[in-house]
Amino acid sequence: MARVLPLLLAGLTFPAHATGELPRVVTKNGRSALFVDGAPWLMLGAQANNSSNYPAALPKVWPMLERLNANTLEIPVAWEQIEPVEGKFDFSYLDALLKGAREHHVRLVLLWFGAWKNTSPNYAPAWVKTDNVRFPRMRTGDGKAHYALSPHARTTLDADKRAFTALMQRLKTDDPDNTVIMVQVENESGSYRSARDYSPEAQRLFGQPIPPALAAKTGKSGTWSQAFGKLADTAFNAWYVARYVDEVAAAGQAIKNLPMYCNAALSDPFGPAESGGASGGPDWPVIDVWRAAAPHIALVAPDIYNRDPKAYAKYLDLYARPDNPLMVPETGNAAEYARFLWPVLGKGAIGFSPFGFDATGYVNYPLGAKELDDATIDAFAAKYRLLAPAARGWARVAFEHPVWGAAKMDDAADQTTSFGRWKVTVQYDQWQFGERDWTWIKTGPAPTTGKPVGGALVAQLGPDQFLLTGSDVRLRVDDASGGNGMMLRVEEGHFDAQGNWVFERVWNGDQTDYGLNLTATPVWLKVTMGTWK
């Protein structure tokens, strides 16, 4: 029988879960964790399609989560469905959602589709959408009505906030065990086709100095144009959208203090810091604006639908900040996106969630997969299968220790990083045995050659000890100074439900002579290094 060992040589243990304790995002020493039931926890998510937010659709959602080994469902709650008639609320969908999540042993992240859903008010009730005197739309530069609701309308904010607080009151009453662990406030807020509102009130505010809190955050001063130049319209819109969202979030948290976040439609990560995504939303050029304007928002998060691995890595760099815990609440569900889970976790992310995983038949190609076939599902499921039992263990490790991750780039080049005296190298397109440059054996290319698969995840547990995993990859650990480093012990194991390390077997011989080779079915390895003279 496998024996349970402390995760670290120092004897790290994991506390019992404090059931009923509110979830929260905690940042310490530059690292962040999502605490659920009193302990760090990793969100292995899947987001349902937009129109799966009705009781009749839920039976097509739960089986997909089971196939994926996901522990969290992200799913919308629309303003129009809970308040179809002003002042009269219907929570029958929420009741069914909570019941189903408990039965299927998954947590929930609710996506509040209020005044903004991908910048539009389509999910607002008809009584909001059709009364543009009471709930005004933005105005374009030439004075015409714009499709997006104005963030400057107090009437819209008050109505949106009233519905959201009713939702939070229902959660406080009906979800004492915190099945819901986070709430997304609005969805990809901001606007396209006009950088901001040009209504008379917006014009008056645009001519004023930037708010003191923003000046303190950015070190800028003067009017919006003076402070932000070409980014002025977007920064202005971002401030007032974020202030709107923050007031909604604060009102909800006053009832039940769950962590809340906002997601971003993204512009080119390598482009100039100007409008390119949804103007006013938490796109990377205006993260500072959002962090200053929305103190009740735990984090702003990138929705990444870019298949270019260099662009993906850049987005992670832009959003993983000391003042902004990393989470990827939406990403493509095509198989090639699965490899990006490794660098996401290697940045210390608290969660990862591909979009569009249910059996309703809808696909959002070209953003995601053409078809949710078995191979596509398993590209994510194999990794979640490994990580799900480690939702506690890995989350604690990443919160307390240095971590790093990598994914195969288009050129399949080696990738390296250093942890103190040790250098970790990630290699792709290798057979499990032998070296790629052995010309005397005509092996032909490895099966992964030319395929967008492969990545690795590394944590340094101590000066000479590492926790490693990955898929379709070879890992090497060497003395960074060129000395005689050696692997003293390589353990394969897993995590138990409390997050403790469970030893299974030792790797040696063929399994270690040519590096540590991990296939499409990943495993956990704990490696202890040493030297010889």
C-alpha cells in the first residue's frame, strides 16, 4: 500500500477545511491564492455556453464537467431572467443551478450579465433596453445613439445594482456552504466602435482633472487628455465603467462578501498602449485605471482566445502583477489551448477555464474548437484528471513556493529557467528513450513533432527539491554552473484529498537516463537533486 509522506522534507501539512468560511483571494509575499473552505484551492474550470443558463439546459452541462474532471462551473446569471418585470424577481434558475452543483460536487462561479455582456446590454431586461430616456445609451462623437448603455447614468446603475443585490441576498440565504465561490460582475464591459460616451455629462467630466486616486496610482496629473494622451478616451471610459462596476460589487459584497472579478476583451499584447480591445473594459493598457477605480474587485482577468503561444505568454505577463492575482476565466476550447494550462499555473494562477464546454451542440469556432470530439475533450481532461485531486496540494505549493511553467512554442525550441543553483530545461518532440541527435538510429520524428502540444509545470519545494509535471515533454534538471548535478531520487506520486503527498514508486534507469519524459498522460514527480565530485 502506498504510504503518505509530508509534501516537503520540512514536513508541510495541510489544515482541515473550515466549511462555511467565506471564499477569499489572499496575496502574500507577491503570491496569491483563492481560499475555499479556509485553505488554498485551485479552480479547474469550464464555462458553459451563454444560453445554457436555464434549468432545461443544465442536464447537458453536468456530464461534460464530469468528463473534463472539472471542479468548477462558470455559468451566466442574466439580469433579464431574474428580473423580467421590474421589481419582481425569479430565482428558479439559481435554485436549480445550486441544487445541481451540489449533486455533482462542483463549485460555481456566477457570471453576472447585467448592463454589459461583451459590451452590449442584450442581457438587460426588455424594460431597460427599450427605455432609453430612463436608461440612456452612450452617444458617439457626432451625437448619434450608440448601442452600449452609458456608464454615467445613475438610473441604470441603481437598477443594475438592485438586481445584483437581490441575487446576492438569495445566495446569502440559500447557499450557506458557499457552493458559489466567486462572482464575475458584468462581462467584457466597455464598448466597441466608440471609445467613450460623448453625451453632455460625459463631455463635462472629460474636461476635468483626473481623479486623485488615479493620479496617485499612475503618477499622472492634469485633464484626461493631458494625463493620458492618445489613451485618454479609453482611460476615461475605463474609469467610469470601473466605478460603475465597483459600486455594484460593493453593494453585493455588503450582503455576502464573496470575491468578485471582471474579465477583459483584449487588444494586441504587443501593440501600443492604446484602445484596441473593448474600450473601457479592463484591457491591459488600462489595468492601472481599473485597479485604482475598483477596489472591491479582487482581480481583472484576460479572456484569451489567441492561439499564438507568444501572444498567450505575453497576456499572462501583462495580467500577473503584484496588485492583480492571475486568473484565466475564458480561453479557447480547441485542443491546442490545453497546453497553455501549464504556463498559466506556472504564473501562480488561481484558476483556468476554457469556454464552451457543454453538450448543447454550440461551438464558437474560430475562437474555439470546430467540434467537441473525444480528442478535444481529452486534451483538457487528461490534465484536469491529474490536477483535480491536487486542487489543495498544488494551490498551497504555488502560494508558498516559486513556480514556473512553459508551453511549446511554434519553433519547439528548448525553454529554461533557474531556481537557485539548478537549471530546469524543457524540451519537446522527444522520444521517451534516447537523444534526438542520435543519427545512428533511424527513429524518425517523435509523434508530437509539428503538433501544438506539450508543456511543463515546476515548483521549487526546497533548495534541492522540485515538484514537476507536464505533458508531451522532456524535463532536465542540471547544475546551472556546469557542475556534476545528479538526481538523487525521483518519486512518482499523487496528492490525497487533504493535499498531502502520497508516494507511489521511484523512477530510475531508463526512466531517468534521458531526462524525465512525460507523455500525454501526465504524472506528478518529486525530484531531489545532489552533486558528485
